[in-house]
Amino acid sequence: MSGPAPRRPGPRLLGLAVVGLVLAAVALWGASRGTWLTATWDVPLRGRVVTTVVGADAEPVLVPWALLALAAIGGLFATSGWGRRAVGVVVGVAGLWALLRAVSGLAAPAPSQLPAPARQAGRALGVQVTVAWPLLAALGGVLLLGVGVLVAARGSVMPRLGARYDAPGGRPSTRPADDERSLWEALDAGEDPTASPARDEPRGAGGPGPYGPPPGRAPDRAEGGRG
């Protein structure tokens, strides 16, 4: 007795890729809203000035990366073959870029990395980084990179939305295989598979027909005659 057929990995991989893209979009958008940098300046006639910079200003591509992750979900469902691999490559490159930018901002924050509106006409005293938000952006980059590699490597086994409706008559049928098997079984049994099945014929002289006994014999009492 054979066990249940193994489940195909394609739908599971597609679901994993979609969840990864959604989480990456949420992480990147959340990182764009948080305060990344806090810079302290010594400005003449004003003294010490503190400037804060959110992620969208420190890394303006965070929001486009989040939108790219959401758009890639539609690309996964709408494409197949080389088109889907291209989607995976684009997503992977964006994820690597996001990861490198987030790590560089954590490793060596400097006043020169601040956007122009946040720079003051004075002497920079220091820049502090709120670690949580760049780490969240790095997490989004890792998710994008992982999904990109997964789609580029295994995108061919993932199903495409509406693939079963592309060719209405293209659904495979098992009937020809069943007919061929029945022909071989009939040959093994010594029967002629090309002969048409015999129809029921009315019984002749060998027994009572549907309208009375065979000719030459009088009906008995059970058949309605006189005994």
C-alpha cells in the first residue's frame, strides 16, 4: 500500500518568498520613520545645537526599497522562467545595497553622512546613532537578499498565478493511458480488444423466450396452459 504523494515544494517556496517580501517592506518602512542620527554642533552666536535625522533623510532609498519589495510580490505571481529570475536578481541587489548602507552607517557615523539640511554652519561635536533603526533596515536588507537568492535559484519550481487557466484545453487527461492499459489487459486474457461487445439476444430453442416456450412443446401449467 503506497503512502500519500509528497507535496510539491513550489507553493511552499512561493509562500515563503511572499512572506519574506512583506516583512522586508515593513522593516524598511519602519526604519525610514525612526531617528537614525543625533548630531551635536557648536554654532557661533547660538551655542550648542542638536539636530536629529530620521531614516528617510539619512538613507532616502529606504522607502523606495520598501515599495520595491511590495511590487516584487506582484512580479512573482505574474512572471515565470527568466522573468522571475530577473525579479529575484533585482530584489537581491536591492537587499545587498540596503544591508551595506545600514552596516556602514553603524560602523562609521560621521557628520559628512548627514543630509545637507541637517548640517549646521559650525563645528561638529559628534554624531550618535540610534542603533535599533539601522539594525531594522539591515534586517530588511537581509530579507530582501535572501528572497532574491531564493527566487533566482528556485523560481522555476514556484507556481504562477492563473497558470491553470492559461490553456483551457491543456489540462492533461488520464483517459488514453487507461484505455491503453485496458487493451493490454485484454490481450493478456486472450480476448480480442477490437471486437465490439456482444449484445443480449433473445433466447432461441435452448430455453423459454421472452414471449413463451420454444416451439414444439405445449405450455405446462406453470406457463399458463391447461394441465
